[in-house]
Amino acid sequence: MNYMKEERKRKIRSRKNFLPTLVATIIFWIINILIIYFFDPNNAAVIFAFFVSIFLSFLFTFSTVFANTRRGIIISTSLIIFLILRYFGIGNILNALLITGVAITTEIYFIKQG
């Protein structure tokens, strides 16, 4: 009987609560919309804030969609790197393909490790 109680407690602790993640995702997407709409894009602080908030938006969105934080981090980092390259004017299809290849290779590496 005691084993069943411990098993139930372990299941409850291992359950994922998606409500805080959903709230954080919505907040960061709203912050992105506000940054795009209200702030001057020539300010370096605004550009940095935009990239940080878009990274967190992508992270929470993809982590929720794939139910895997590691995949969310890999996809978010890949997209941010490409967006930064686009900001500097060197983001093209070749760079996108190379970043995608590195992201896929990284995911395969972590799958093989675990």
C-alpha cells in the first residue's frame, strides 16, 4: 500500500504544468509586438531587447509544441542566429541551410548520448 502512495506522489511530481509556460509565451509574444510597434529600431538597446524577447518567445513556444526543452533551445538558438545574420545583412539561404544542418546534427548527437 505504501508503494502505491509513493508511486502516485512520483507521478504527480513528474507531471508537467503547462499553464505557467503558456502565460510566459503569451507575455513574451505581447512584448515582441509592443517592441515592434512602439520603439525606434535604430536604438541598440531596443535591438538587443527584441532579440532576447524573440528568443524567449521561440523557446517557450517550441518547448511547448515539442514537449521537449532541449529541442526548443536548439530551434530557438538556430532561428536567433539566422535573424542576427539577417540583421547584419548576411543571412541567406546557404546560411539557413548550414544552421539547419548544425541544429539537426546537434539534436542527433544529444539523442545518441541519452
